[in-house]
Amino acid sequence: YQASLASLRQDWQAAEARWQSVIEQADSATQAAASERDRLRQALFSSEQRLLRHLECASELVFALDLDGRFQQLSSNWRQALGVDPEHLLGQSHAWLVHSDDLPACQRIIERALASRSLQGEVEYRIRHAEGDWHWHAARVAPLFDPDGRMVGLLGIARELGTGLRPGGLQRAHFDALTGLPGRILCLDRLQQALLQAERHGERAAWLQV
């Protein structure tokens, strides 16, 4: 009986020692994981700060669009380029800034980037300044992906080319001269964009004519 009790005591002590070792290893792994998490968080913060400083110093205009063409992010130098606070443009469609004559070319570049999932060549277009005049820009766009490889938007790099002519005859073709309302050409262009977006998202689109 004494021998059996001593054996049980030894087994219990051995099991307790093993359990303590497991606890210590788990604590060590937890501390290592916490340290690695802190290191990665600091590295990410430093990387974001470097990127922000680069965007602030760069002469190019950087922007990010979601899959529907709405601004998600703009570099701070857009303030000088447009004369407005970039924060006010977040969530707005790029279509409301681009000259209506140049919008189809911009839309084609966006659609090609989404379809090919690759960087697209430069497109030139006019964009409205806060003072009402039109400035020529040139931009390239490339798709953005999440960690799982799903396309989530577009990244664009634009540069200013200078001021150009104010809208002329083609502008009058897009808007009614009397009422100022969108004309047939512009409506059909917006309809095409809506159909392309609906097809990309697996949704339906409808045309209501009054």
C-alpha cells in the first residue's frame, strides 16, 4: 500500500510538473505573440506614416475609387488642384468632376481596369475647378485587391496638364440650352454606366422616361 501511494504521489508530481511546463510554454507563446503583434502594429503605423508623407510631398494627385467610381481617398494636394477640401469629395462620384465630353473615355479606362484586373494606360480629361474653369489632367488607374484577392476598387495617379478651353459645342449637345437639364447623349451615357455597374454587381437596372 505504501509503495502504491508513493508511486501515485510520484505520478502526480510528474503530471504537475508537465502541466506547469505547458503553462509556462503557453505564457511564453502568448508573450511572444503579443510582442510580434506590437511590432507589426508599429511597422504598419510607420509604413502608413511614410506613405502619407510621400503623398503630401508628391506632385502627382493620388486618389482611390470604390467599384462604383466613388472617391474613397484623395491626397492632400487635391485641395490646390481643385480649390476645395478633399474631405468634401469623399463618397462622391468622380463623374461629377469630369467634363461630360471626357467622361466616356475615363469610364472606358475604369471598365478596362476592372475587366482586365491590370494597370491601364494614361487618359486625358478635363476636371472642374472650384472657380468654374476646367483644368486638363492625365491619369492612370490600377485595380486594388483585398488580402483574399478580391477586387475592392481602383488606385489612380493623376497629373495636371494645365488649363484648357471652356466647354463648347459638345457641351451644348449634352445639356439643353434653355433648361440646362441633361440631354439625350448624356442620359444615354449615364444609362450605359448604370448597366455596366449592374452587370458587374449582378444587379438589375431600369430606365424610367417621363
